Amino acid sequence: MGRIVVDIMPKPEILDPQGKAILGALPRVGIDSFSAVRQGKRFELTTEGEVGQAELDAARKAAEELLSNPIIENVVRVEAVEE
Amino acid sequence: MGRIVVDIMPKPEILDPQGKAILGALPRVGIDSFSAVRQGKRFELTTEGEVGQAELDAARKAAEELLSNPIIENVVRVEAVEE
């Protein structure tokens, strides 16, 4: 069994209201260490067998065609990870 | 300027209907390589200066107290990343 992680983030020029809301809420839990917060998505895709190039290609295709909206989001990572 | 990535995933025993929906949709774009999909969240926290232990501790605290729901989610990564 293998696993591929896909990370997707809003493009830098796109407003991220969730990230802004989190930034505004951090001081309420006593945290003022950060100047910006962006929120994106992380997907874990599980394969029956080992992860090879075919699985990585399929994950890249899924990331670009199904998991992300290419107008407002970038696929920032497609990578096999250890269990 | 520094950046810390926080990754949060639903706990393994928690149902993930979004992940299930994606798994069901993958064949429609011609992908049948995966046996499971889980969807979580990825946050990027930006610091004014370099990332040190204090910033990592603050990010861990933010992850546990604000960014995640500890009943249904696990913090799977708190890590400084290169720009």
C-alpha cells in the first residue's frame, strides 16, 4: 500500500478570506507571531500497491483536473510519502 | 521572512465524506489508481523574521487550539519551509 500527498493552495494574488479570518483570530489565543495566514487543502491518495510513476502521473492529473480550480489555485506538491 | 506549514487531517476513524465523494468522481476523469482519498487542510503561516523555536511553538499552539478540531482531526505536520 502506498500514499501520495497532494497540496493545493490559493494563488498568491487571490484573496483568502479564511486565512484572513484565522490571522484575525490568532491574538485571541495569545498568538501574534504571524503576519499572514493562507489556507489550502491537503489530500492523501491511497494506492493498493507501491507508488510508481504511473500513480504519480495519475495523482498529478487528479490534482489538476478534479482537486484544484486552476483559475484560483496552484498545485504546490504531488509526492509519495511513507506510511 | 519565514514560513511554517501546518497540515491537518481527519482522524483515521472519522468518516470523510468529501474524500469519499472525490474517490467516486475520479473514474469520471479516467483515474482508477486509488483505493481511498482523504481530504484535510494545509495552512501557511508567514513570519516577519526567520523561523525559530518560538515561531514553531506558536504554530503548534495555533494548530492545536485554533486550526484543528482535536475531536475529529490530527495535526500531522508543523514544519518550517523554504520560501
